[in-house]
Amino acid sequence: MSLRYWTGFRLIVLSSFIALVLLPAAGCGGRSSGAADHGDEEHGEHGAEGHDEHSEETDVIELQPDMLDRVTIRTVAVERRLLLPELVTTGRVGFDENRLAHVAPRIPGRVDAVRADLGDDVTAGQVLAVLDSIELGMAQAAFLEARAQEELARRNLEREEGLRAENISSERDLLTARATHEEATARLRAARETLRLYGLSDAEIEALRFDGGLTSLLAVRAPMRGRVVEKHVTTGELVGPQAPIFTIADLDMMWIWIDIYERDLRHVHNEDLVEVTVDAYPDDTFSAKVAYVSDQVDTDTRTVRARIDVRNEGRKLRAGMFARVRITDPHATREAEHAEPVLVIPRSAVQRDDEGPLVFVREQGTRFERRRVDLGTTSGGLVAVLSGVEEGEQVVIEGAFLLKSEASKDELEPEHGH
């Protein structure tokens, strides 16, 4: 057999072998691909239909009658009414400066004892610290000396008056004694007033004696009732009038400072009602009033500073907190006369999820429908609804959390079944 013939024979055999191996695989692969495409198409259509049906079904929640017996679900009707203008802004909580006291000693001294600590509730007149003061000792000695001189001058005057009555003493001697007594009285009054200014009471002043009533210890007292919110003193420290050693605040009332843009200034007036909330207590609303609106505009920010007085219920508000402030303008009646009524619901009816705000509308009996809504302005606990509900429909204001949970369960069940 020639070389050419052998080479051709080998090529024919190799080609046949490749054909036998590849053709079945190609046929099988083609059928699998077609089946997969057809199956995916059917599955996709069916899956899309299933998703749509499930989406529609989960918008309707039906509660079992026994569940309604265990929980409270309250609804109110969607109404159409006018909403007064409302301003929403933020502010910072601070102490009521009319109920704040910085306590400093009136004379220099060394701290002998500290009687109050941070967070202590104190009463007016309560001792906060005791100082050992050289100046106090000197002032007490001056008072005792002035009191002795006044007593001596008074006795001398009484004696001269008696002698003059018997024509033993001259008129000049009587006038001299009277003048000396008046000078001594004036010095005594000045010495007593100095001790009062240093913080001694009248009883403490009258109890001073050279033979044991003299002391250089001075009590620093609280000028008002409140809580110690700052303390800058330790035993043995030298202190004086130049710096406060305690700060006392009455926490029953607090101030909130806000900045109002010029464009919103017409909606803010003294005595306007205000609702305040803080992050620390999101479920609590503090009622307040606008107490002061500045007469100056900040030329850099074009804002006007305003102050809100708020009663600190439960002492939950703390200085430095950020607050959300909602001001309702009751003076805007003229504007409201020309406004169109809008659909409104209570803010408590609005729930939220990842897709935005929603409400639950009662259809009938135990059936509720979840509706997506577009919201507008808010005022006085109400919020305008631009779309999603109709006038007269009943929206859930209490128990919506349960409905939201049930809707979430319905959405998860198909995934678990699959």
C-alpha cells in the first residue's frame, strides 16, 4: 500500500469518528436549549402573573374575627377642610435664663467644705459651700468695733442730755456729743451692711461677739430652687467673685431658640402655638408658645431669631438637645378664606415602609386595603392627602401596625413555599 493511499484512509477514518462523537451531543444540546428557552418563557410568564396576583392580594389584608376581639382598631373618615399655614423648623434647647443662677462668693476665700454636687436638687438658702475668708474676719472685727463705738457715743449723748437738762453742761457739749453719736451710728450701719453684702443674715450679725461669736467661715447659699447643673469648686481651692462656682437651673421650663427666614416671618407671632419633639423621646410631644421674636435680621443668614418657652414635662428636655419645632399660625384666617379645602387625615394614620407613605383603608368587616398615598402640607396633627384616598373613606389611626405586620407576613409566605 502506497504512502498516499494510507494517508487518505487515515483522514477518512478520523473524520467519521469526529462526526459520530459530535452529532449526538449537538442534537442533545439543541433540544436542551430549546426546552430551556421554552420552559423559561413559560416560567417567566407564569412568574410574572403570579407576582402580580400576589402583589394585588397582599394589598388586601383580612383579619380573623377572633383577632379583632383581641386588638383595637380605630378608624376615622377622610375629610375635606382648610389647613392653616404651618412652619416646620429645628431649634436648640437651652435653659430658661430667667430661671438660671450663677453662684459666686462675694468675697475671696479658701474653700473649707463643699456641700452640693452635680445633679443635686437644692432649695433657696441651702448651703452649697463654706469658705474661710480673711476679709470676712476683718469685716466682722470692724463691725464689732463700730458697734462698741456707737454704744459708747450713745451713752455719752445720754449723759450730756441729762447734764444739759440740769444746766450743768453747755449746749455746745450736747451738740458735740450728738454729732459724735450720729457718726458712730453711720459707721455701724456701714459695717452691718458690709456683712449683709457678704452673705450674713441679721441674726448671724447680731450674734457676733469678740469672745467667741467671731468666725471667718462664710456659707455660700443657693439663691433659688433648682438643680445644680454646673460645679467648679473643690475643697482647698481659692475662689472669688470673678468666677461662678455653681450654676443652678430651674428645669420646669426651658427655652428653644430657632431661626426664621424672612419669607416665613409673617407666619410667626408671639403666643403662636408650637409642638416640639426630640429624638430621645419620639413619641412625646411638648406643647409650647412663641415668647419672643427678635426685631433684628441677621444680615449674613437673613434670618430672625425667635424664642419658644416650653414646659419641661418629666424633665425630659435637656440643654443642648436638637428639637423639631412645628408652629401653627392662627392669625392666617384671611389667607385661609381664599384657600381651597383639601383632603386631610390624621398624621397617626400614615405608616411608612421602604417605598414611602401608606395608609390602611377599611373596606368592610375584617377586610382592609393598603394604599400608597401622596402627602402634602401638615397642620395641627393633620396632613393633606394629594392622592390615594377618597373623601368619606375610613382610614386606620390605631392598630395600623398590626395590619402592616400581617401584610409583611403575606408577602413572605410565597417565598417560603417556593
